[in-house]
Amino acid sequence: MDKKYILAVDQGTTSSRAILFDHDGHIASVAQHEFTQIFPKDGWVEHDPMELLFSQTLSIDECCRAVNAGPEDIAAIGITNQRETAVLWDRETGRPVYNAIVWQCRRTADYIEQLKAKGHEPMITEKTGLIADAYFSGSKIKWILDNVPEARQLAQEHRLLFGTIDTWLIWNMTGGKSHVTDYTNASRTMLFNIDELCWDKELCALLDVPMDILPQVLPSSARFGVVHSTRGLEAVDGVPILGLAGDQHAALFGQGCYLPGQAKNTYGTGCFLLMNTGEKRVRSKNRLLTTIAWGLDGKVEYALEGSVFNAGSVIKWLRDDLRIVDSAPQCSELAASVSNAGGLYLVPAFTGLGAPHWDMYARGTMFGLSRATGRAQIARAVIEAIAYQVADLTDAMEKDSNITLKELRVDGGASQSDVLMQFQADLLAVPLDRPESVECTAMGAAMLAGLKCGFWTKEDLPGLRRSSRIFTPEMGDEERRKRYDGWLKALHSTIEHSKQ
């Protein structure tokens, strides 16, 4: 193929990025823009869909300009996105009827509790592989429909459209011609049947969501549309969008976890641990999620997933709100300056606890404060809190899959912290494999697009991921148990407090 690049559009929770990959899987250019985080009330999280779209368009434009790339240079576009975040908009005006309700948002927790009290959770789990939780898109859609009068009216007039962020981007990038999503994103809405691979009528009726507002669902490597030139997108005018996967699924693919039992953890705003289970759906007994890993070559593969709501966001809290550090690297430097947190434990349940606890009402707590506690101990407790939460997930995943983890592949911004990676390896007692490029999420989306257009073959894919460093366990068993027992005590105290 004479084209030089695949463009990966990586729309995350705190920033929008665009990355151009060449044939060798190397990054030719990258651009990134942060956007506003909106917190209207305690536990509520929103984004302005128009600001989000603008930040992504700006990133695409800058990324292409950096290497003077135009449509003639770019073979295809792959998109990966923050999942579960819900947008509803008017198909005629293109304007959102409300801000995007972000995956972290807990405003629908009480409604979810009502569903559970009425006995609906077993049916939800059986059809979707998910538990009933405010995390997923379904109850967010219902909230907008019930609380924004314009939304119900537009739905009755067949003018309303719903999408997760991928759908919103594609609809705008194609000039409103494509209202689509893929299996991975659909599987996170709490409205999609992951066995029958379709929107579920019973679930839509339960949540009072009109089915005609939902997008068409396609495999993860498919033709999602063609970019229609609008301001800022001239560099990709006419380029096909051929790959799409939610961020964690794209990372699993980009990390080369193609075989059952292979697992990766992404250290982003949250932490997301996924294990490939192949074409077999594994039903969790330890409150993990069953999700679609990807749809490719006429097949669907599944994964077990555990989600931590607050990981990199805790470092951001330390930087932006407490102002204890000026940057994420400084947090790691401070943490590395002490050998432990001096008995300090942070449970960062700022927006509740995710898997395997699923406590929507828990809030952040700190245990073990003393006069000896300083900036370094707090930074260390933040770093260790991320690793402890991942240890909770791996324990549950090994029990569900009957597979003992032999290695964990890692990526995401916080995986660049050596002190975090070493402590994680110590805590799990398995090696951690960090690749040369931690942009595995974007790489996975690029791979899915590249496969569809012949930019890469399946045989090419393993060589695109290169290991940078292997972190091997150094901590003794007794010390590991002591540290983890301290975490469990802090965790259980937090959960008990949330019940009061």
C-alpha cells in the first residue's frame, strides 16, 4: 500500500488526541487537547459535547499538519473512545439536548437501586454481562429523557439520536451520514444483548428508551463511514473510518492479547483490567463484567473486565485540588523518595467503588494519618492505592477464569511511573510488561482500521508491539501479605461507612 499512515482518534475522559502511525507501528506525530470537566453536583460528571468535538477536531488538524499529511497519505482512521458516556442530540440541528453524562457520573444510582429492588438485575446481567449500575449508559439516557423536556418531545418526533462518544464523533465527522457504533461500545450501554448481538427490546422497554434513537451496531473492523470535509478536517476529507473500539477493548487488542488467558491493565483516569476469554462467554461469580472484546472476521471474542473508577484521576486530584505536586512525574518522584507510605492508606472512592465491590455510595477515605505524614507519604499512598485496587481485580479474575495470571501487560499514562509499576509487580507477584509505546489504546484502534484496508495483515500485528521494560517482583511474601491486609482493612472500613 502506498499510503503512509493510519490515523488513530483517541477520545478520552480528560483529553482528545490524534496519532499518526506508520507501517512499522511507530508514531509519526501526535496532538492532544484537554477539555473542561464539569461537576454540577457531588458525584455528577459532565462534558460539553461541542467542546469535546472541537478539541478532537483541533487535535486531528494539528497532528496531520505536523507532518504535512493529507488525505492522499492516510489509508484509514481508527477511533477509540471513553466508554459509557452518553450524548443525545437533535438530528436536524446537530445540537446536543444536554451535556454528555460521563461514565463516572453517579446521578442515577438511586434509580439503579430501584431496578435491583424490583429484581431486574439477574435479567440485566444474563443479557448484557453487566451488573446493574449507574456506570453504564442506559440509565444516563433515561435520565436525560426524563429530565430534559425537549428530549422526549424530539424522540416523539423521531428527531432524537443517542450515541456514546464514538457515535457522536462519527456522526459529526461524516456530516451526519453515519449513525453507528461497534459491538464493544454497544456492549457497555446495558441495552445490548451480547449473545444475540442486538439491541434488546426487553431492556429498552424496562428503561423506557425508544429503540429508534439507537445507532446501527457493526463489528469493530468495518466501514463506519467516510469523513466529510468540514472546518478542521480538511486533512482527512474522504478518508474512510474503518476501525472502532471502546478504549479498553482497543488497548487489549493493541497489547497483543489475542489468546485466552492473556490480560492487560490500562492505567488511565480509571484502571481497567481485561482478560481475553476467546469465543466463550465467561459468567462471573465475583462481580466482574463480561464484555465483548471485539468483533473481527465474522467472529466475536469475549473478555472478563474489572473496572477501577479512580486511578490517574487521583494523581490529578493531588496536583489540581490539593496542589501537593505540580505534575504527575513529581508525584512518582515524591513517592519514590520513601520506601513505604508509613502506614497511610488512601481509598480513592471519589465517585464510588467499582469492581469487584460496586459500592455506588462509598466516598474517599484516608487511614493512618500521623504527625510523621508528609507530602511524600501522601504521594506514596496515592500510588499504592492504584496498585491495591488492581490487586483486588486480579484476585477476582483468577477465581472467575480458573487461570493463574502469569504476566500482566500494562499501558496508559500512569504506567510510565516506575515506582507504581514496581509496586504493582510486587503486589501481584507476577512480571509486568510495559511496551515501548504506552499508546496501546490508539494502536489497537489503528490496527483494527489497518486490517480492514490491508495496511497491515494479521501476521504483522505481533511485531508492532515491542516490550520496553519488564518489572519483576522483589517483595517477600510476608511483606506482601502485611501490606495487602492493611489495604483490606481500610477498604472494608470505607464500605461499612458508606452503609451508615
